[in-house]
Amino acid sequence: MKQLLLDIKPNEKPSLTNFVTGRNSELVQTLKNVIFARDKEQFVYIWGNSGCGKSHLLQAVVGEVLQCEYTAYYFSGEITSNIQTTDCLRCLAIDDVDLLDNESQITLFNIYNRMKEDGCSSLLVSGSLPPVQLNLRRDLVTRLGWGLVYQVHELTEDEKIKALQQKAAERGFVLKKAVCRYLLQHTRRDLPSLMMILDALDRFSLAHQRQITVPLLKEMLSSLS
């Protein structure tokens, strides 16, 4: 069956708490250190396939830094303002660095140099490839590789099923493995999409006063397609 693209909005703000860690425990701990300025390392680059959680992590860090009443910025695929790297800036996150145009690459290069000189802010950058493989300015690529570099490992199928069942339990219902496997076979497989579909399935089940089963899931997907 052709994969269905479902226009369902997320119902939770990204946080490190609602990120399913899997094999990324060291990376998550590093990001916690960034939030609370516990680590001397200023620069962190993360990479991985689409849907592995890169944007979630960067948005989570920026959100939690802001909750601590420090200054933080998040940009995706561009840098649209002149960032001042002052004492009040705790964190700058640049998502999808692969998409930066030449002007934004120059801006990021200059920001990196100022941050390194000031030594008081953290820079988080994400891309789809390791720094050395990026099709960007060589001087910028070199700098992105100077800090900590982590691959964001995607969850295994069993880990996704466990995460879905845990989320279902939090909502007060039991999600059978057969339903999880059907989701993985017939919808988008990245965890954010799976969680959004699970939310829709929960609401669909309540609206129709029926238990969550594979036939009910098929009916919902058919109505959304």
C-alpha cells in the first residue's frame, strides 16, 4: 500500500523529556549540559536521516534554555537576523545547515569565530550528513567538525513499538503489537509522525466508541487518505 501522508498537527512542544532516547543517551546528556552550561564544549554538530529527531532536539534545547530565562535562537535552513554573541546569549541552534545559502554560510562562519573568541555561548548545528561530507564552504565545514559530532541514531522497529505502546499506556489504553506493526508498514515510519497518527487514532476511537484494532486503524487511514 502506498504510504499515506497525514496532515496531523503535533500536540506537544519538543523537549528532551518527550524525546525517545534509544541509542542516543550520550547525545541527550551532552544537550542537557548545554542547557545548564555544565560543559566547556561550545560546539555540537548532530546529523542523521530525515525524521530521526534532529529538529526535535534543537528546538527542545532552545525551548528549555528560554524557560531558564536565558536568550536562545533557533533557525532552520537560513539565518535571518544579525545575531549578537553577547553574555546574555546561552544558545544558538541552526537546523538544516545543508540548506544555507552562501550569505548565511558566511554569517554562520563569522558567528562561529565570534563565539569561539567570546567563549560564553553554545552553538548547535544539524545536517543530514557528517561535516566532512557537507556541500558547503570548506572553511565553515572545517569549523563544524572541530566540536563534538554526533549521529542521531534512528530507533529500531522494536524501539518504535515500545515507544508507541508506552504512549498509549499514558493515554489509558492498550496498543497491541499488530496495530503497531500495521502503522509501521502503512504510514510514515518516523516517530513524530507515528505519535501524531496515534493521537488521531485515539480520538477516532473515542469518537466512534470502539476499541483500537487493526480494522479500526484501516478505517481511519482510509478516511484520511
